[in-house]
Amino acid sequence: MRRWRMDRLYSDFVRRGDLVFDIGSHVGDRIGSFRRLGCRVVAVEPQPRLVRILQCFYGRDPDVAIEPMAIAAAPGNIELFVNLNNASLTTASSRFVAAASASASAAPGWRGEHWPGRFVTPAITLDQLIERHGEPIFVKIDVEGFEAEALTGLSRPLVAFSFEFTTILRRVAIDCVTRCRALGAYRYNAALGETQRLAFTQWVDAEAIERWLEALPDSASRSWPIGAGCRG
């Protein structure tokens, strides 16, 4: 049922043969959805352990290119803060780590999360990724509080994006909307948690999505991981 809901959501954005960028692939559940829909996928994941998992699942698929690196505002090397117990929370954002630690006492979902590990990974920009693989129809960005930095490295409008955020660092989502506004005339929607359902029956403008983001309760900080999307 979850896979069906995910495929139904993404089928509104992509068609068979489309190129998709999956930034922050983790263990590849979104790659699976994009491939079921017949898309070609560029999977970007900097964590070596997760890259090995992706290679096991998709390494022989000619329509999946795995890039073992991060996406950032500028090319170079960046440091990741590693959550040893929950690899999906590894991040390049020190603000994300600080916000999660500060929220742990008030938000049960963040209790027990720690980022004791560190490692340096190469990073490129979205513009450079496009130069390597071509222009995607859809870009999904899930990089734990580093989404706005990833979008900063994009200088051209694309058809559609999605980016994850949580209310402990809702400014990231506002910054992403600001960047999208600079790139083009987009409309916006959002999905709460893993419902795979859009919150609005009609796509809304930037001002409306920003008001919605600001009004979300702080209690949504972990129990409702949120994806916001925009399209032209």
C-alpha cells in the first residue's frame, strides 16, 4: 500500500523515460518508485555504507547512475555529521544537529539522537550534476536541513522539485521557497509524513505556502516529516 501511494504521488510529476535526480537517496526507496514509473534516475548519496546498499540493489540497472557524493552550494569537500544509529539523519548542517539537540527535551521523536561521527565527502553543485547527466524533469532533495544549500547551487529553472524539512528548522523550507521564487514562477504543495498525499487540492503561490509553513505546530517536528514541492 505504501509503495502504491508513493507511485501515485510521483506519477503526477514524472512519466516513463523522464530523468529524475534523487538527492539524498539513503537506502533507495524513492529510487524504487521512480524506476517502477519507468524513469531514469541519478542517485546521489555520500555515505559509503548506504552507497554499498544502493549498489547491491541498483548497481546493475543501466537506468540508475549512483553518485557517491554530496550536493552543495559550491564544489569542494564538506564535512558530514554522522548519526551512527540512524544513517538517514546524517547531515552536513550543523544547524540541523543543534536544532535537533535543542528539541530533544520537548519533542520525544528527537530524544536519543546523536551525531558523534564525522567524515569529509566530495560535493558538487546541481548545475554540475546537470552537466554530467542532463536536465531532469524532477529533483527530490532530502538532505536533513541542507536543502537550501543544495538549491543554491542551481542557476536555472527546472520543471519540478521537492524538498524535505521539519519544523525544528522550518527556516530551511522558507529559504527553499525563496530560492525557487528566484528561479521561476512556481506553484507549491506539501505532504505530511509518509501519507504520500498532497495537503492542498489546488497548488498555491509562494506566499500561501510560507504562511502554511509558519503555522505548522512545533509538535510536527519529528512525527510529521514534511515534503514540500514546487512546479512550474
